[in-house]
Amino acid sequence: MSAAPASQTLSRGIRILEILADGPLSIDEVAARLEVHRSIAYRLLRTLEDHRLVARNAAGLASLGPRMAALAAGVAHDLQAEALPELTAVANELGLTAFLAVLDGDEVITLTSVEPRHTVANVAQRPGTRHPVTAGAPGRAILAQLRDSEWPEVSADLRAEVEVSRERGFATSHDEVIPNLRSVAVPLALRGRRPAALAVVHVASPHPDATIAARLQRSAAAIREALGG
């Protein structure tokens, strides 16, 4: 028996939610990203608005709506609940944005993040943000937890970098996912769950990478203990 055809409308609606995770867009910009006529993009956005998954501001720009936050909170709820106080402590102690990321197919997706309270400027890392697992410190920290057979196709250079990350217990990146930003990440391996990572992202920090990693590792150990390994 042949598989039922996928729903093009549903696929496009999901794609809209994915691209809006990067920030507000106009209807024309959404249409261009989807490569569809403006009228199709408008109908899709209106449907998502009706379900409060998308909201539009006074300028007509569309962004993720309040219902998305409620749905996201239900994903790995216990993991997010245990990670949040640890991320808050890391963010405020180091003055850096801290976040929890998990493997989703061949991508890394941010589940939750915390910005430091007492800084003049900080970097935002929105929940729902995603990028290829082959890019960035969280990606390397997650690849370090996988068997080679589970990896997507990667370069020899990246394999060598992940091996270094595995040996020292943390990964770093600079100017990869977002220009001019640096990241440090540590693996968060939990029994029976998708590989995850704790990370920070920043433009500049007075703390050496190894110091940041040590603090993240303490939080990763606390989360593992709270969730029973």
C-alpha cells in the first residue's frame, strides 16, 4: 500500500512557524520565503492567527503568537523545568545568555533560554531557534554524544573538531551560526532522551572558555541527578 500524500497546506503552515522563529516578517517576506503567491501566504497566516500561533503587530509584521509559548512549554516539560533554574544561575553568574538545546533530526533546536539580569547589553537566543547540528558549539556537543552511524555527512575537519570537544568535555564556536557571536557548550546526556547540550552565547566575555564550560558542566550534572541520570 502506498503512503498517503503529505498535506502541502500543513507543511507550509509548519514552515511559516519555523521561519518566524527568526523574527517578525511581512506577508510579502513570508510569501518569498515559502515561494508562494502573496494571497496563499496571507490565508495561511490568517489560519495560524485564528489559532493564536501567529500574531501581527500594528505594522502588519507577523511573529510567533502566545499559543506557541504554551505549546513549547509542554515539550520535555520536566527537562525544561529542571534546566531553567540552572540556566538562570549560569546567566546571572557569568553575565551571559544561557540556553538548553536538543537534537531534532539533523538540527539543533533551542528549548529554553535565559538572559542575564544585570548587563547593559546581551544576546537573545529565542526558544525555537534552530540550526544544523553540523554548526555551532551546541551541535558539536551533541555530535560528541552520537555514534558515527548516527551522524549526518560531515567534513573530516568537523570530525576532528568534535573529537577534540569529546576529549576535553566541551565545544566552542565563533562566527558560525550568527556572525560575530561566540558560544561554549557542554553535552547533556540523559538516559532515554534525545542528546542535548547546555550552552552560552556572547559577543565578548571576561571568562575563559574553560571556566564557562566548568560552570555549565556543574549545571549539567545537577540536571542529570534531578532527572535520574
